[in-house]
Amino acid sequence: MTQRKRIAVLVSGRGSNMEALIEASKAADFPGEIVLVLSNRPEAKGLQAAAAAGIDTLALDHKAYPDRAAHEAAVAQALDAARPDVICLAGYMRLLGRDFVERFLGRMINIHPSLLPLFPGLHTHERAIEAGMRVHGCTVHFVTEEMDGGPIIAQAAVPIVPGDDADTLSSRLLRAEHRLYPHALAMVLRGDVAYRDGKAELTSGNIGASDEILVSPA
């Protein structure tokens, strides 16, 4: 039996995408297991959910460190100790510095609530509605120094319907996020997609169009 890859998850809040990853990893055929959930906020509800699932957790409060570099050094040390093959950002609300990103380049992925490169940053639902978009979506991408600018691994799309506001659209999109993130993570764990020369390179063989984009009507 092939040994499962090791996953670390970084959260800052409730960690609903983390919970989707935990649920997916329970499947016998999922190619990885979560070995650590780490947060920069000791009060993060995601830590409680992970502990309840029997996963090791660690809180490294960024306020307890003199600067960003010192905090990121502590996070990196903890990750090195956990030996993850892939690091998943799941609502980790900290901009990461160059040294940290370079240290884990190609092994760190993030989910963002828009169809990148559209609407990087915050308030994506409001911006999509204001722009008159007919679809909205989410993107899993490799993390690079450019915020929300790393190579795209997979995307999911949902419709924007008449009467939508940021809350209704967010709720619809969150369901798609919870399907997409485990899907994209499995691709990375299996080696179906890899970070090479600044791009997300799909391997030839067992990837079809349905693996590259997951479109959700609901």
C-alpha cells in the first residue's frame, strides 16, 4: 500500500475549508493525511475542530513575536518538525514574507474566493456583483510572493442569480470551495499537477478536463 502524504493546514478562524479537507482525508483512497493544524490565533475555532478530529494542533500567536519575520521563523520551524509534503492555507489571514514563501515554494497551496486572476484580495463577492458578473467562483493556486497571484491548480464556478447579495453568493460559493479544495489537494498529492518554472504543470496521462475545472450549479 502506498504511504499517504503528509499535510499541514494553516488557519486563522473557523476553518470551514479545513474541515472539508479533514472530511475528505477520512476516505481510504485519499492520498494524504493531515498531521498538523496550526494557527496564528489561539482562539481560532479551527483548532478546536481539528483537535476534536484527533489531529495535532499548535497555536503560535503572532502578537507574541516582535515582528513578522520572527513569527514566520517559528511557524517554519513547526512545519519543518511536522514534515508536511503539502501545506494548505485555509483562511490563514497573514500575508507571507518572501523568505517563508521561498522556503515552501511548490509545496504550499491556497484557496481564494474568486476566479483568479479576477478579484484578488478582499471583498470578492461584493466586487463580482458590482462588476455585473454572471458567474463567480473560487481558485486553488500555488502560493507565491505575489498575493493571490500564484499558478492556478483548479477552479470552480457558481452562477450569480438575480437578487444575490454578498451573503447569499458567499454561501453558494462556500459549498463549491468545500468540493474544490480536497479535489485540488488530491491532484497535488498524487503528483497530477506540480509547480515547475513558475507554472502549475499538469502531467499527461490521467487528467481530463473534469479534473482541471469543477463547475457547480448550486
